[in-house]
Amino acid sequence: MERQHEQQRTEARLLGWTLAAPALAVGPGADIGRDLALTDGGAGLDLAVVNGTDAFLQDLSIAFTTGRGTDVLNVAFGFDGLTAIAEEHDRILQWERIRIATIQLLRNDPRVTEVLEVELDGDSVVARARTVRATVKTIAGTTVEVTIGKVGIDA
């Protein structure tokens, strides 16, 4: 039990913490933005916090839903998959560019030590939207699976 708590503290220290910002979903799979979450702090409401793997996954979720170059404070931040969809006419090359954009985003996160796998489900020729999944190794020594969700024209 104590070993598990120590591992959680180490993970929280290495992967960081952030304010909880759950997705605002208006329908199944419709992520239209984020809002800060509140929690009962005993003496009133307080901002909710996530840490460790939860903070890491939330940060990646925000990165994957932000277009690369659209954050004026960090133009290197974000996912370049939309560019691949807009510019690439060959479906197979489009999916390969989305896969590469996924790897680039993951490699730019300082908490990722290694991108182990990136896979896109479905047929690369027929599918107009595919679910992207990645497996990464973090600086905490943990292996984390990230599901980006549907990417593509019909996403």
C-alpha cells in the first residue's frame, strides 16, 4: 500500500499537475471546448486539480484539439493533422501525414521519453475517419496508452 502511494507521488511530481478542465460535450464525441471544474474545498468552492497520468492525458487531449500554430503564445504547440487533411489528396499519404503529426506532437512533450506505437484503425483507402491510438513511455517510467479519437473528414 505504501509503495503504491510512493509511486503515485513520484508520478505526480514527474508528470505534473494542472487545473481540471473537462471537455464540454454536447453530444457523443462532440468536444466543443473545455471549462474549469470546481470542487468542495471545505470552506467553499475551489478549483479542481488533476495530477500525474490524468494531468498528462488532459494536456495531450488539449494539444490534439488545438491546431498547430494557433496558440499565439506557443506557435509550436498543437496538432498538425488538419493541415494533412486539407492539403493531401492521396488518402494513404494523408493518413501517413496524420500518423507523423501524431508522433511529432508526442515527441514535443518533454514528459514523453519514447513513442512506442501509433496506430490508426480501419482501412487506409476506404475510411474517411479513423481512430488514432498511441502508446508512449513517460519520464515516470510508466507506459501510457493515448486514444486521440476519430480523425479525418467525417470525424
